[in-house]
Amino acid sequence: MEYKVGDVVQGKVTGITNYGIFLTFSDGYSGLIHISEISDKFVQNISEYVSLNEILSAKVIECDDINHKLRLSIKRIRKPSNHVIKEVGEGFGLLEAALPEWIRAKQIEMGINIDE
């Protein structure tokens, strides 16, 4: 099989370590799903997500055809959200400028009056 970045593939879980999940494929390729590519949430125990010999779907994020190795991701299979991020201004300057106002609004909301 020819693998391309973005393909969703199914492989058999042949190893679980503290840093990731190893998959093997029938054509001799193997792949690693690094712990950071399992979930958007903090993953403490990978064994809570998969079991040995389980068939697992993952997205190809890198392909090494010479060594028959794949870098894979579970979390990238999900469809992207509809949120649009629009860049306005440069860097964190706008956040820094707005922060005092946000803090003051929160203080008022909490009934804290620092003007007294």
C-alpha cells in the first residue's frame, strides 16, 4: 500500500509504552502514535485509551517509505471545528492592553472595590 499524509489507516496495536502506541500493518509498515497525538486532553495512562491487539484508526501525519515507518495521530481524525480565528494586530499587544479592563470588570462582578 502507498501511504500519504492525511490518509486514515487501520492498524493493529502491537505495543503500548508510556510515550505512545505502536501499530503494525499487514504490508510490513509500522507506526507510532505519540502520546501528544492521542487526545486534545491530557493523557496520563495510554492503556485507558487502547488495548493490545486492538484494531485502531489513525491519520498519517508523516511517512518514511525507506524505513516503512509512519507517524500517526488519533486526535487529528476528528473534523476541525467551525471556529474561525481572525488575526487582528500583532502579537500579544492587544491582550496586554485589554487585560487591565478585564481585571477591573471581574473585580466589579465579584464585588471587589479597590477604589476605596
